[in-house]
Amino acid sequence: MQPVTLRTARLELSLPTENDVDAIYAACQDELIQRFTTVPSPYERTHAEGFVAKVAGWWDAGTEATWAVRHEGALAGMMGLHRLSQGAGELGYWMTPAVRGQGLVSEAARCVIDWGFSPDGLGLRRIEWRAVVDNPASHRVAQRLGFRYEGRVRAALVNGAGVRADGLIAGLLAEDERTPQVWPPAG
């Protein structure tokens, strides 16, 4: 699978490059990114270098589609469809502290979901979302995107420091309307 560049009104989603290493390294010092994602913790510059080198290989292998999310020419975050297999994938993302709360993650995710379901993209049938129970910002994004709540998974998510946490899981099918969803309380 060849890397593709996606664009929205405010964003460009493209392959992360060596030019992004310093920005990725700086972003991944954020406590919330380390707590709620699988980035290594502590996060070293060599991790960013290795990540950029791996992304092209994931595209080539067809196992993951990962983009650097760029806003006004600067790295705003990362977005990906992971664990691609048998017509399904898992949406994952993180955003830098400077751009949180501006709707950029939802904008980027809509674009990625559209491409993932499109016959001209991956032609997926299902996209899954998972997040730590204690990450309500990510829950709100998934709800806005139309993901259907499917349940709580106990001690199923492991961050880059090896800490296990309960998570929520939700799914979106290609034929689902992408209207905002109301989920039960995460408690």
C-alpha cells in the first residue's frame, strides 16, 4: 500500500518525515500522551527517529496507515488506522497540547474514516476505537464521530510505561450513519 496525503479545510495529513523528529519528540514529552497512548515512557529522541523510520514500512506492509497531522505548517499530532486486517482497523490518535480543544482531531479523524471506508481508500467494513476509561476527551471525539459504544474491557489497555488500565471500546461500520452518539457513563 502506498502512503497517501489527505487534506481537510485546515489540515494536511501526510507521512511523518525526518523533519518531524524534533516536533514528535517534543510532543511526546506531554504527560497525557504518555499516559493515554502506547508511546514509550520515558520518551527519547531515538524513539521519534525509530517511529518515523517504521511508518513507511507499515504502509508498505499494509498493516498500518499513519499520518502526521499538520496545521498551519506545524505538526499538530498523529493519526492512524492500526491493526489493518480482514476489512477492519483501529483508529488511534494524539494531538499536541497547543492545538487541543480546536476540533482538529475530529476533523482529521473524519477524513481518515472517510478514506478508510472508501473503495478508493482501504474499503474497510469496520473501524474500531479504544481508549482508557479515564480519557473523557477521547471518548467525546469518538461519540461526535458516530462510534457505537460496545463496552468496557478490563485491564486491557497498556500504555508505553507498561501500566494496564480499563478501557472503552466502540465501533463504526461502513454503513453506519455518522451522527453523534450518547454513551452510558464510563464509571
